[in-house]
Amino acid sequence: MTTILRLDSSIRTDGSVTRAVADTLVASIVEAEGPDTVVTRRDVAADPIAPDVWSTAAFAGFVPQEQWTPEQEAARAVAAGLADEVEAADVLVVAAPLYNFGVSAHLKTWIDTLITDPRFAPGTQTVAGRPAFLVVARGGGYGEGTPRAGWDHATDYLRRIFGDVLGLDLDVIETELTLAEVTPQMAGLVDLARAQLAESHDVARAGGRSVTLKLRATA
């Protein structure tokens, strides 16, 4: 039986590109892995982790456990719950839109809190080698030669966290120009945006089908 942990961070429920592409990806994995596949969902936008949980859990690491305050115990329990979910997952799907040129505050809090658990401290790599997908959406164009080339400060950071720090076998599915449909100044890019979105769904389908081979390789 395969377990998928799906992590959503878009503040939009309807019309979210990362949610839609993640839907396609997860459906493809379930189709390949079979009806017994378990999908665990955590929506950090709809059900965010309180901002003070990370700092409280982090400071608990500087004192012996028997000296933890009730607040520190509670924060560490939250971190342990997040760690349990990641550790139990065979596949991780992270849907992460670009907000204000960076990572969603909700997703960043989830990452920071997770890393306070000893199982996911830098250097541990408890889930190294497991397949993971990062589903990224950007409202504009950020490629080389565009006016905002280099302004995406989220994707490389997330590659470092999930690929290098956690050691996951990470694939990245990227969609740009997602605001073309609703931004008059981007009207000339609508066809390109639609083509990019269609390609992302195709990549998600193919990526989902590839999971079975990756899981067999790590078994």
C-alpha cells in the first residue's frame, strides 16, 4: 500500500493552478498504484500552523526536555505530528505558488516547524531517496531574458529544502503566466499561458506514472 502526503499552500481554493496540477498528479499516482493508495492531505493555507509554534519549538531545543514549558511541549507535539506525516509518506506532493516573489508564509512555517523535530534536523535525511514532487505556479514570467528574471526567490529555496536538506528524489513541475487570463496587460500571453498549463498537466500525468518504478527502486 502506498501513502501520499499532499501539502497545499495556495490561498485560493477555486481557480488555483497548483491545486489543479496537484490533483492531476495525485490522480495519476493513485491510478498507477491502485485503489488501496492512501492520500493524506494537509492544507497549510486553510488550516495554518500558528506562527509562534515554530519559534516556541525551536527554543525548546536549547533546554532539556524535562524543563520544557507547557507551550514548548505543545509546540514540539505539533512538530512531531508533522514529522509523523512526512515519515509515513511514500510519496510527497508539495503545491507551492509564488507569492510576492517568495515562499508562502504558511508553507515556510510548516517547513520551519518540521525541521525542529530531530528526525528532520539538517543532516538527518530520514526520508532520503523517496519520490517527491514540487508543483510551482508563477503569475508572470521569470525566465532568462524576462524583466523579472531572478525574482523568483522561492523555487530554488524549496529545491534546497526538499532535495538537499531532506534528500528526497525531487521532480519540479513549473507553470508560469498563470495570471494572464485575468490581467489585461498580459492579454497577448493567454495562448502561451494555456499551453504551459496544459503541458504541466501532461508532465504531472507522466510523473505520476513514474512513481511505481521509483518506489520499486527504493524498496
